[in-house]
Amino acid sequence: MTSSNVFQHAARLLLIPLAIGVLAGCSSTRELVKPTPLTQIDNKFPPKILWEASAGSDQKDDLLRIAPVESGDRVIVADAKGDVFAYNLKSGKRLWEAELDMPISVGGGANDSIVVFGSDTGKVVALAVDSGKKLWQATVSTAVEAAPSVGDTHVAVRSKDGSITLLNSKDGSTVWSVSHNEPDMTLQGQSRALLFPDAIAVGYDDGELAILSRADGRQLWKNQVALPMGRTEIDRMVDIDATPLFADAVFYVATYQGRIAAINAKGGQTIWSRKFSGFTDMSIDQNALYATDASGIVWALDRRTGEPLWRQSALAYRGVTGPALSNGKLVVGDKEGYLHVLDPQTGAIVGRLRVSGGLIDPMRTENNVVAAVTRDGDLIVFDLP
């Protein structure tokens, strides 16, 4: 085997049976890279915990990435069994709880009236955000490994087999469904589709960004952000697992073992592209794109050119989440339960706080507060000074 990254992220691999044997045979000859030890910092800006609550059962299985979702003044979380909890974002008061009666491995998507979850069995359930009442249930082709995208009239759902299904948000009826051939071997999980008034943007597991017509699902254009390369199926994995970002008519897309790129929304031409490997969600401000690579190094790239503005390597191999931007600062979490605050101008670590359990990607930012779920099953809402 020639790929070293697979051993750092083996828990996120979805492997065909033959590959499981290959990995098992060679993993004993290599050692996992140890997390970079933390060094002392000038802790000027530690995160401030506003409140904590239960997010249900723990998520000790690294294949689970059930992140919180916000809807207005509510934050909604779930656990792998399908128990759902809604809290007031400001006070932490529990508003309701519900049972989906289905296993899930990723968080939900929401608008102002409904929250939607997809299951490991292909079921999709919508709940009322004000009460938790079940509104409708639908079925898609295979397991849902990305949070559904919820608009005013439609819900876009990605399935494990690569298909995209557009549902009516009122009753869950299928508007259309289109398929896409995915590689035999991919990372566990998928990126969330982006809903626009007349289009849907999808980053596929073969490194392709595609724009589909919202009316009928036909492809409007595509961009092959990264090409699969290498001798083995593991080497050729170029999944787009980080949800693409959109700002000022530009898509920003990152692949695993491939590239990170800026793509013009009008026609799909590449504006800039550079070598990169990542799978966690990104953040953006007026000047920079912030991303965590597969080794846990946090980067700031110039939005116009893709040139690095800074890189922070002190958190390498610590299982770092994607960077969340709030109140003019960046925050990432790691698998040992540390929250790290970074200066977005320099990348310097300017604050730190330890919580109970490793942090799950992505963390959500709303109204200048950040909501995060830990592997111990805690929901933590905090702000950055």
C-alpha cells in the first residue's frame, strides 16, 4: 500500500469486502501517527461556555458525525438511535424531544418550520421545529450519509449510492431523483448538497462538482475538481466530503487526496486550484478561505488566488474539526476535547478550553454563538470573546 493517509483516517473509510482484508493485512506493519502534543499558549481568549445539555447517547463510534442544526432561536440535536432534542439557543431550556424510530449517522437540516433527518436505512423524516411532531416520512434509494438540505419548498437528500432526491417539503413526495455512479471505495460520509432558487450544487465522491437544475435534476455543468490517481483504490479516493461553500458567485470546493479550488458559478470554470487533502467543513470571510487538511493543519488561503496566507501546524494529527468562524475569530475542536481559538489574521492560537469528549465536525455558528456536540453525548453552546 502506498497511501499513508488511510491509516490516519481508517475509521472514516467505507471499504468493499476485499479491501477490508487488504487493510487488515498491512496495517500491522505500520504505526498510526501520534497526535502533536499541545504546548503552552497565552490563553487570552478562551471560549466561554454559555450552557450545556444532553445530545442523547454518546458517539464513540468514529463513523458517527451527528452534528447540531439550528433553526431560528432553536438548536436541535439527535443521537444514533434517533432520539431528537430541541433547546432554546439562548437559555438552553429543553423545548421538546421526539423519537425518529430509525438509526442515523449524521445530523439533520432545517428551515424555520421543519427539521429533516435521514436514516441509515434510507428513510427520511420531517419534524415540526416548534413541537417535534412528525409531519411526514419518505424513502430514498439507500442510506443517508449527509445532512439533508432544507429550503422553503424542497428538501434535497443525498444517498450513499450517489443519487440525489428532491422532496416536497410539505408532504415528502418525490419531485425527482437522479443517479450518479460513485467509486467502489469512498470515505464514510458525504458532503451536503446546496440548494439555490433554480439549482442544486453537489460534490460527489469521485471529485466532481455538479450543478443540477432544481426543476428537473438535469446537469447544467460540472467541474472535475480532482482526478483519481494512484495504483490502488485507496490512492484514488478524491471524495468531496467537505460541504462546498458559495460566496460572490464562486464555489469553494475541497477534496480528499486531491485539490482545493475556486470555481466560477457561471459556467464552472476553475479560477484557481492547488493541491490539498481534506474532508471537514470550511469557513470563509471577506478575504480568506479557512480549511483543515487531512493531517489536522489549519490553513488560511487567499480567496482571490488560493495562495496561503498562513498555516497552523501545532494541531496536526489531533483529529481536528473544520474551522468555525464567529465574532471575528476561528475555533476548531479536537478528538481529545480541546477547543482551540485561532486569530484569523495570523493563525496564532490565542485561546483554549477543554470540554468533555472529542468534538464532532461540523460545529455550527448562529447569532455569534457556536454549537458543538461531543463524543460523550453533550451539546455545548459557547461564544468567543
